[in-house]
Amino acid sequence: APGPAAAADAAYEEGLARLKIRAFEKLEVDKRLEKLTEEVEQKIASQVGRLQVELDRKSSELEKAKQESLRLSREKQELEDRASELSRQVDVSVEMLASLKQDLVQKEQELTRKQQPDLTPQEFGQIWRGPGERAAPGPGGGRARSLRRLQPALLLQHRVSECPSVPAALGFHRENPRERKSQRTGKGRAPRRALSSAIPAPRASSRAKAVSQSSGCYDSDSAEPCPTDDTAEGAPEGKEGRGPRRRDGHRAPLTRSCPRSPVATDAGCPTARPEGAGAKVCRLERGSPGHCGEVISPEILKMRAALFCIFTYLDTKTLLRAAEVCKDWKFVARHPAVWTRVLLENARVSSKFLAMLSQWCTQMHSLTLQNLKPRQRGKKESKEDYMKSTRGCLEAGLEALLKATGSNLLILRISHCPNVLTDRSLWLASCYCRALQAVTYRSSTDPVGHEVIWALGAGCRDIISLQVAPLHPCQQPTRFSNRCLQMIGRCWPHLRALGVGGAGCGVQGLASLARNCMRLQVLELDHVAEINQEVAAEVCREGLKGLEMLVLTSTPVTPKALLHFNSVCRNLKSIVVQVGIVDYFKEPHSPEARKMFEEMVNKLQALRKRPGFSKILHIKVEGGC
């Protein structure tokens, strides 16, 4: 029995050992598989990460490409729209020019027929025989000689009357070669009433011709304007630069007219206007776009129409430079229709330059003069003499501008032009520009007084926007006073926007102003005395019910006053308070002043937390806080 038991144990031990070996081998295989799986997963994860990064990069590039494509598509669409709009404008302009040409040809033919004189038998006989010649005794010899003498003039008149002309508004005129030949030879006669004697203008010097290529632009270093072709033979305010008078007493815009010979008739030059034997015609230089012997092709007319559509968007300085490119650009750049908005700022100009501009500004509706400077001071010239000689030195040129534009001017802005432009500028505006609707005049040397306001109110009754607050510091701080405020209220009860200020403005004048100007929507007070609750109550009691915007510039105001304005003025949409420490205290650098100013600003800022103030109250603090 022990033998088989031992054998069984041995067999069991052997089988158990084999099982352990197999188990260990299986564990080893599992470990290897697990390790291999981890390695594969790591490789796959790293590969997926790289692929994800690459995918993100490609996606971002694709998104950028899409955005760029969309942007280019939008730009392409915008360019196509602009091109189509410009093409449409050009086509419309060409059609208008063609219709104008046809209408003018018909009008010229009618005018020619109407201007044919009714000759008496004596006059006809005198023309037939010729001056100084007696009637021939026989019917053949004298009449034949007179007919031969009169034939060139009759032939010229017939050809000129049949020659179609380009619209006078463009300054073009066709001239028959026979007409030029007659002008050179001086042959031919015409009826007395149809003749006009032209006085040829003297030729400009070679120096003037060399300089005439410039555009007449101004610059900050020169006090005199660059001469132009239009002014090479005289200032524009001379007799040769004036046009016919209109009914309102102002001179009409200058129209180009071709020089007429002693045998030319009004039918041959539709823009010419006889004014007697001593009349002068406008000089037109040789080679200019409007020269009489030039025939304008439809392509050039179309190009000029396109230039006209573009030049209307140019500013004044660019418009002056555009005239230097070529004769076609110069013609369009000098047309009054593109000089509707004139802006002169930060420049040193002269009165002659402004007078030169007046010949192109006959259709101007907006004029802005800002920070203009006079000529430079001489080395040996004292400051007193310089100020005296430059005082009002630009007013003559401004008068020429205002006279040229007349009732076309709607907006006039004059600001920061001390000494060179005084309050007389507003008086000139009241004389020539009675249709003004917006006027701005701000000066530190010559603020407006009640006399000038009265003159402006008498001449310009349609003003709805007026900005006349003196600039600070002002040499005459009390000139703008309560009397001026009362005069403004009486002259313009329909004012919509008003800007006043100065130490002379008090509660009495502001109350009178609010009582008379019931439609006031925008009110700006500049450097006025402190506005407290009592002042606000007095002013709002008289009016300001429709006020929408209140601007307080360098004007001390209390929080209670702002609360009162907001409670009474129901339509108030904006309150702008722009103050500095110098507006409250005479000694702004003292610690007490700084502390009190900070407290005042904090109180004003606290108002923004109140209901209804957060969106309408805007506070701008200048230093000291």
C-alpha cells in the first residue's frame, strides 16, 4: 500500500509542477501581450495626436481660406457695384450733355433768328454800297462792287449760324476755319447791330505763363497765392473777371466766351454778350480745354463726365492739385459744380488767394475757414505794426467769396482765425448770403457783439444753427453779453441748435433766450458762470421744454442743477459736462482746491447711478483729478 501511495503522490506532484509551469508560461505570455498592447496603444495615441494636430492646422488654414475667399468675393461685388454705379452716372451725364447740347442748339438758332435786325432802306443801302461810297449812277457797276465786298461777311455769317455748338456750360465752341481766316484778314462786313468789337487782352508775360501751370494752391509758408491761368492778366475782382449782373445785384458766374472778330455774330459765339463798344470779353488761353478752335470728341466728354462724378468728393487741397495733371482735369477741377464744399484750415493764405477762388465758387453751399494765418512777420517789423497791418487782411477775399456764391451758401464756419478775420465777416455774410442756415463764428480777439448779431438777424432770417461762443482766453470777455442773448432770441425764434458763452452771459439773458427760442434742441454753454439749481430753475421756467442735448464746456455746474434739467426737460437724451479744476478755483494747484474738486467730481459721477442718468450723463474731467 505504501508503494502505490507514494507513486500517486509523486504523480500528483509532477502534474502540479507541470500545471504551475503552464500557469507561469501563460502569465508570462499575458504580461507580454499586455506590454505589447500598451506599446501599440501608445503608438496609436501618439499617431492620433499628430494627426489631430495636423487636422486642426489644416482646418484653420481652410477656415482662413474661406474667410479670405468671402472677403475677396465681397470686395469684388463692391467693386462691381461701384463700377456699375459709376457707369450709370457716366451714361446719365452723357445723356444729359447730349440733351443740353440739342436744347442749346435750338435756343441759339431761335436767338439768332430773333437777333436779326430790321434794317431800314437807308441802312441797307449804306451796307450795300459800303461806308463812304456814294450810290452808283448805273444799276450794274456799284451794286456789283458792293456785292463782292459784302459776300465774305454773308458767307461767314451763314456758316457760323449753321455750325452746331457744344453746351456753353462746358465752355466749348466750334469755330469755322473760314471764320478764323476772316478774323486774320479783317475782311467782310455784317449788319451794324449784329457786330461787336472785341478788345483783345494783353498777353501774359513769360514768367506768368511759366507759373500758370500751377493750381493756385495755398501753403503754410507762402502768404501770396500761386498765380493761375485765370488770373495771369488781372485779379478776379477786376472788370475782366466779372460776369453779368443778376437781379439780386450780384454778379453771375463767369462763362467762357470765345474772342469775337469784327465780323463774328452772336450766333457764332453763343456765350458772348455784347456790352457796347467798350465791352471786354473773358480771356481764354490758347490750348485750354475751352479754346474756340477745339472740337471735343464724345470720348473726352464721357471722360470729363466721369471725372466730374469723382471730383465732387475731393477736398479743396486735392482739388487744387488735380488741376495740375492735364487740361481735361484742369477744366473739370475748375468747374463751379465741384466747388460746393470749401474747407481751408491750418494754412497761410492771402486775400488774393480767396479772391481767386471766388471765380470757381459760384455754386458753393458750405464754406469752412479754420486756423488761417496771415503773412509772416517781417524781421524789422514790430509786433504792433504787424498786428495792425494784418488785422482783417482776409476780409476782402472773403467778401469776394461771399459775393460770388450769393444765396447758394447755406453753411458758414469761421473759427480760430484771430485778427485776420473779425466780426465784420458776419456783417458781410448778412449782405451777400441771405439764405444761410448754419453759422459758426468763434474768435478770441473779436467776439460778436449785439450790433453784428442784429445785422446778421436782419439779413439772414433762416438760420437754425448758430455757434458764436467766444474762444477762451478772450481779449474782450464781456463783449458777448446778455444783450446779445436777448438779440438772438428776438432774431431767430426758430433756432434748433445754439452755442453761446463768455463771462458776460447771465441768468437774465439765458432766461430771455429760453423764452423766445421755444424749439431749441441743442444748447451749449461755454465758459459761463456757475449753473446752480436757482439758475436752472429760472431758465427752465421760461422754456427749454424740447431740449434734447445740453453741453456744458468749462462751465461749473452743481448736481442739483443737473437733476433739475433732467426732471424738467423730458426729451433730454444727452448731458455732456466737460470741466477742469481751473473752472472752479483761481488757485488750482493748492491742496484744498484739489480736494474740493475731487469731491465735486465724485458727486457728479454719483449721479450716473441714479435712474435715468446712467445713459445720458457724460462727464469729462480735464486734469486735477
